[in-house]
Amino acid sequence: MLMKSFRLVSRLALFSLALLVCTVLALGISSIELVTRRKVNRTPFACFCFGLANRCLGFRVNIRGVRPDRTVLLVSNHISWSDIPILGGVLPLRFLSKVEVRTWPVIGWLAEQAGTLFIRRGGGQARATRDQIADTLRSGQSVLVFPEGTTTLGITVLPFHGRLLSSAIDAEIPIQPITIGYRRNNHPDHLAPFIGDDQFEHHLIRMLREPAVSVDIILHEPVLVRAGDDLQAVTQALHDQIQAGLNDIHQGSNQSGKASGFPTAPLGLGS
């Protein structure tokens, strides 16, 4: 118990220091924008801040695959709030997130500084959201979406909602699937999933009390989807590839950082 308390206090102290550094940087960027009257691209700043937060919070991130060298629509499975800082520290991107996240302590602030596209679910907002994503992609900024629409236990991938994926077709931008998985002692981590009526603050404290969790990320090959392609088939193929990646992670074959026979070829839909 004493070790858990020490771990919690030390991580919170480091995270508070990191948050102070990020706040100073954010204020500096805002000042530059005010003086020059020009918007500054905050994506590299956000990537740095997320990476700093990950180190302070004790996430051990292992990456397999090749980072995109151009603008892409990133599609990932969704397990926890921590997916946002982890993936944001790995890739320069903008997130699509429910508007409630903006009110979350710390994470909401970091997400806003990263230029997150906050949306309200329902109410006929799908078309407007899709157009917003397409405009962001056309501006040269990659966007990440979680097409499951909710978080999971991190063992299986829920069916994907494919409506927002058509924004990549509108912008003529490739889609790159990502698999993220959390492991502790070589087993799926039961602490990382943020599901049900769990409260962010309580979940964060439980995570910080425990030893560092291993986070495995597989960056699959991008695929270019054209207007004539079957979007439903594309959506299912993306889902299946991400699920295969999650199975691969939990078999422990990514421990050494080496590939293990997982198919990393393009999905074969469009070329």
C-alpha cells in the first residue's frame, strides 16, 4: 500500500510539472498568435505535450509499423481516455471527440490545446461533422476517429460506424487503421478500459497507483478508398484488420517489437 501511495504521489507531481510546462508553451503560442494575428499550427506542440504526459503517467509505449508520411484519416479501436494522449504523443494529428471530453480535468484541456474537433452526438450532426473532418484533412492535418463510438474492454473490437469514414473519400485522402492494446504481465490489462459510469478522476487514480502498463500500437498500411468503392465493405475490412491486430497484441508476439506474421499489406480496396 505504501508503494502504491508513493507511486501515485510521485506521478501526480511529475504530471503537474509537465502540465505547467505545457501551460507556459500554450500561453507563448497564444501570445505569438495575438501579436502576429496568424494562427500557429499547434499539432507539433500537442504531440510534444502528449508525449511528455505519457512519460509522467507511466505508459510504456511500443510501436510497430510505419508512421504516415502524408495526411491520412486515422481509424482506431477505442479502449480508454488514455488512447488520446498516447496516440497524440505518437503521431501529429487532430482528434474527433465528444464535446463532454472538453470538461474533463487535465485531459480536456490537453485535448483542446491539441485542436480536437469536439462534436455533439445525434441531432443530425453527422453531415456537418463529416464536412468538418474533410476540411481538416484538406488543410493538411491528419484526423483520428474512433468508429466504434464508445470504449471497450480492449479484448474485442465493436462494429464500426462507417459514416464519418466517407470524409476521407471527400478529401481524397487515404485511411490508415491503427490497433491499440493494453497489457499488464503479458495479459490484457483490466485497469485501462474506461467504460460504463466510471468517473475520470477515479479511473486516473487507479491507473497511477499501479506499475506502468504496456501499450502496444500497430500502425497498419494506409489504403486509398475511392468514391466508387463499397464503403460498407471498406468499413468491415478496417474493423477486421484492427481486430486481427488486437488478437496479435494479446498473443504477446509484439513483446520484442518484431512482426509475427501479422498481415501488414494494404486492405486491397482501391489502389
